[in-house]
Amino acid sequence: MKRLRIYLLLSGLVTLGCTAYIDPPRQSLRTSEMETEISLRYPLQVLSRISSLAVDRAGNAGYTESAGWILASAGWDGSEIFRINLSHPRDALMPGGADGYWLLNDLDRRIKHYDSKGQNISQVSFSGISASTGAVTLIGEIYLLDGVNSQVKVIGPDGYELRSFHIEGPDGLVFRPTAIALDPSRNLLALSDPRAGKVMFYNLYGTKHGSLSVAAGNHPQSIGFDYLGRLWICLPEQNAVAVYSSQEAGWAERKRIALQKPYAVVLSPFGSGVVAEEGNLVFLKF
């Protein structure tokens, strides 16, 4: 009897050991990356386009109205999370960042950090660049873009300069970008100039890494990277957002999402995003 018990115990352990590493089948990346779901259309109570757009870590949207006096946030459930008055009309959101929202003021050269509830957490100043827009990494590094003078300056969360570099445009063309997008995990930065009809790619130190011939919209958030490394580009004249992925031969269009004159797009780190179209914020999952 004792030997029988030992045998049964050992048999159970062998069975457990054989089944412990069986994983349920997972959806392939190639299949899942093509699927996009519109979760919500949030109506904007403004007569004109919003001036800037960002998302927090949870995928909630923050936006400033066209005059720049109001900062508001909308949630996935269709509720307004907060709405506050701003002291400067030129405050504009920069996409990215780990928590909350970052606002750039190009006149007084200050950057304000708000949490996801609309409370002002901190404020830093910068110098040496006339930045019109920017983007923030998950660790809080801020990339400031001066498209007129073809310059990017990188500062830390404390405002100290980390580095700066001049932008080399496409051969033989004037390149004055109006939008910037970051993909730090792949050491990639994208800049868009709608007049030149180009999106240029660089590493995070300014070395050129190719280009894409496409005329994005002229909004500061007309392009954005998702967590899969794909570049989303607003094409308002074509009533679509195009999604591109990097291939060996260059960047190739993977799909288009039909929307009503989309002009701004921002993506969260966790497979969601928000697009501003005429009259609405469109919340997406992918």
C-alpha cells in the first residue's frame, strides 16, 4: 500500500510537470495590429478645432481650446474629468509623458506639468530655443521643436539641457517641420512638414534615418507613434488616418481608418489612442 501511494504521488508530479508549461494560444501580432475599434465619439463643445491634444497613461484625453485659455480632459466613459482656466493663452499640450499633461508656452518659455486631475504639479523654464511644439518621453525627457530654425533641444524634467541638434532636411528641399513624434524604445524621432509633403525620421541624437513622402495635416499633433512602433498620420483632406510600419525597404502603409477630417492623433503606451476629427474626439483601441 505504501509503495502504491508513492507511485501515485510521483505520477501526479510527472503529470503536473508535463502540463505546467503549456501556454494558451495567443493572437499573433500581425493579426492584432490590423484591428482597430472605435470605442467612443466624444462631442466637443467648441466651434473651432482644438489647438492641442494629449493622452495620459490611462488613455484619457486632454485638450486645449483654440484660444488656449481652457485645458479640459475627457474620459473613456464619455465624462468630463476636469476643465480649468489657464493663465496664458498660448499654453499648448505636448503628447507623451508618464503621468498627466505637459503644457508648453512659447512666449514666456515655460513648461507646466499637470496631473490627470488638473492640478498643477510643477513648472520649469527653458532658453536657447524658440519652440513651437514638443513631445515628452515616459521618463520625462522633453523634446522641443523649433521648425523655423531647424532645431531640436532636449531638456530633463528639471529644465536642464541634455542636448540639442540641428535638423538636416531632405536633399535639396527646405524642411520646416510643424509636428514631432517620439518612439524612444526604438531610438526614433519623426518630424512632419506638410508644405514639403515629407515626414523625416531621425535617431534621438539627430542622425537622419530616411523619409516618407506624405503630406500630413498642419496640426502640431498630426503624427504619432503607437507602442508597436507604427506611425499614425492624419490626412484631413482624405478623411482618414493612415498607419505606417517600418519595413526593410522603408515605411509602408498598413491600413487606413476613415474619419471626418481628422487633424490630430495621440497614442497611449497601452494600445489606445485619441483622434480629433471635426466636432469630436474619437477614442480608439487596437
